[in-house]
Amino acid sequence: MIARPILENFRHNFLDYFQDQVLIAEFDEQQRLIVFANPYLDFNELAMEICDNLIETVFFSHHLDLHLYRYGTNSFIKVSIN
């Protein structure tokens, strides 16, 4: 398991980098990053932008699942790192 301070540092960097694209980013009990997208942006374009730029926020080699949700729906995109 990844230490909580490492996860929190990643979450903070993720929120800083994507501050205009996401509303909330929190880790669940399985250490998956749950992210809710800004509802005023095109979700598909946002998902591509996050996937293209995620490497800018990753600084560790552990496995991480990121679940990007449309705000107000049950649909999501799962992104796995490593």
C-alpha cells in the first residue's frame, strides 16, 4: 500500500494542475482517486486532457486507479497508472 502522505501529496498536485477541470478529488478506502469533473466542460475532451497530462502530476511508481466521473451521473472513466 502507498503511504497516506504520498497519496495526499499526489492529490494536492493533481488538484493544482487540473484546478479548472475538476471539482473534487478524494481517495476512497481502496486508495483509488475519485475525481468529479467540472460540469461546464466537455467530459470527453476533459478525459483526454487529463490522460494526456497526468504524467505531469505522477511522481511515484506505485499502481494507482483514477476514476473520473461526470458531475451528477453514474458514468466514469477509469485511468490506471502503472
